[in-house]
Amino acid sequence: GDSVTQMEGPVTLSEEAFLTINCTYTATGYPSLFWYVQYPGEGLQLLLKATKADDKGSNKGFEATYRKETTSFHLEKGSVQVSDSAVYFCACNNAGGTSYGKLTFGQGTILTVHP
Amino acid sequence: DAGVIQSPRHEVTEMGQEVTLRCKPISGHDYLFWYRQTMMRGLELLIYFNNNVPIDDSGMPEDRFSAKMPNASFSTLKIQPSEPRDSAVYFCASSFSVGGGRNEQFFGPGTRLTVL
């Protein structure tokens, strides 16, 4: 079945540092890829998505590019803020076969940004 | 739209009691998902529905757990009897299938369940 592997956390950065959180996936067909963010005490929110190879998703200064050749969807931000402290989840949605409509999530990466 | 609505937001109960969690998906969405989140196991998919029909319940931990979706705007997750190891945050999410199943899921705020 499909699987998503995220960079082990937690990640601790100083404000204005560069962020990369690695994500690789295993899936048949042509999945869509997502990054979700979960702030303390809240549900998951979609941060960005990409639906086909070489697409770049972006939102709130975060970016991720769908790389089919390396089966990756790494999350990046050039300058993090304290308010970016949260848990980040990578996910894939394989529209084919019996998993139609179902998201497969990575284990989540805790990000803490210090002033 | 108000988003996915879950109730209650917090539930504290004693071992052996029945617990019912409720979810109202976003209007027009035809998929509904129930997840459980704990520190030890992370985010787990319990069950999901399409057009009110259960599609995959392989994540339901045991027979004490059951879920229903009597109509397009309401779903319940029931635990009977509850046990301390069921303590977790339970999320409901919904999505719309138009677009070839590539659409994102929208999550509710969750129900924090504590079983004493």
C-alpha cells in the first residue's frame, strides 16, 4: 500500500532561519501530495498541495515541489517565524484503486521556532 | 461554510461508560473520515464513508468501536464500553470527490476524550 516517510523531528530553529522538512512517498499511479499543519490544540489545516509532477505548491511563504523522479515533496521556507511553530504532516492521496479518496499521512514533524 | 463541526470538544468519562462523538461534515462533501491521534501512535485512520456507506473500517481497533452515518450531514463514532487506553483526540474530516479523488480533506477541531 501507499506510505509516506517524513524527516524525524523535533526540529528546533531560530527565527529567520531556513526550514526544510523532508518527505518521500511510495504509491502506485499518480498521487496528489499535501502538507498539513497542526497548531497546538487545533485540527489539521491544509498548508499547500500539488496534484501532478513538477507542480509547486505554495502558501504563507512555504513551498514544496512534486518530484516524481525522487518520489519526494520536501517542505521549505526561507525565513521561519515563531508563529510557524506547529506539527507538519506530509500526505498523499492516491486516486486509484481501493484507496480512492483516502489520505496516507506521514508521522508528523514537530517544529519549534525560538525568538 | 462553518467547516467541519464536531461535538463535544471535550469529554471526560469513566471506564465502562458509553461515549458518542458527533460530526457534521461540510455541506456537499461526499467523503467522511474518522481519525484518532495520540502521542504514542500518531494519527490513525479509523474508518471512512463515501455517500454515507462505510468503505474501509480496517482501522477500527476493536468491536467496542462503531461508526454510523445515517445521512449526508451527520456521523457518529461510538465507544462502548470505554477504556482508559481510548483516551485520545478524535478528528472528523470530510472531502469532495469531484476532481478525481485528488481533493484535500478538511478537518474538524477534534474531540479530546479522557477515560478515567
